[in-house]
Amino acid sequence: MFSLIIDGGASVDVTVPESATYNWTMGDLAADVNNALTAAGVSDKIEAYFDGSRIVLRAKSAATTFSISAVDP
């Protein structure tokens, strides 16, 4: 679980269920994170992708700012 603050708004918790993390590739994991972003209602602003060595979150628009923090469940 992690939390996002987008454009200075309220904090939004994003949860990637453990059942969704049994992946064959990092691309699969990025897809699971994108599904979690959709479930949290922020996929119109933020997306996850695999850059070849890690999963990266990025804003879909250069005008969008965000911060991320870990949430201790």
C-alpha cells in the first residue's frame, strides 16, 4: 500500500493486493499497479510503467504534480 497526493489534494491510498503480485514479468507488475491506480480513482492522472530496471510512477500530464509515501498497513 502507498499513498499519493496529487496536485496538492487529499491523500489517496493505493493498494496492490497480494493476490495480484504473482507475476512473470515486471511489465505484469506494472499492470497490477495500474489496476490498483484505477481502483483508487487516480489512473486518469498517474500511471506505472517498467523502465527496464524498475517500476516507475509518472504523471500523465506535465502539469500534474504528485508525491508518494509508504503506508504501514
